[in-house]
Amino acid sequence: MGDPAAEALASQVAPVIMTLARSYTRNGFKGDTPENVPGDIGAVIIAASARMAANPTQTEQYQAVGSMIGRVGAGFQGWSLVERAVLHRYRKRAL
């Protein structure tokens, strides 16, 4: 790493995403960092945290190259399909 600003942002984002994962699964998985939860959930938390850290304001961003304009992303806007598939394995559902 080595970038203090990026590390500070990551330390703020990861707990938010971890709380969202706990809430989504309704599972009290143990651990307070992505490294201390089950491996696949940790990967989901890290991937979603990276999206949120890349765009902490969560606004759509566009980039212009010449006369072309393209959407670069909007950060974390919910779980991706792959992330949901992993989280569903741990989700507690109502009977």
C-alpha cells in the first residue's frame, strides 16, 4: 500500500461494508476485519469496499476522451450478482 490517504479511507469504508454484509446475511459472523470472517465473505467485503473507496461520494462519474464521453462508474450501489451469491450462502431467511 504505502498511501496514507488511501489506507485511511479504506479503514473507514471496510467497517461500513462489513456492517452491510452482516445486515444482509442476518448472520452474526465473528470478526471485525475482512481477514477475520469466512474467506468468501471477506472477499466480498474487500471487493465492495474497493468500489466504495474508489468513489466515496457515490455519485456517477463520467470521463471524456476527445468527443466521446463514457460512464466510469458510480462506486458501491449495492451487491453485485457474484457478491449476492456468496452472501446468500450465509443468509438466514425467515421460516
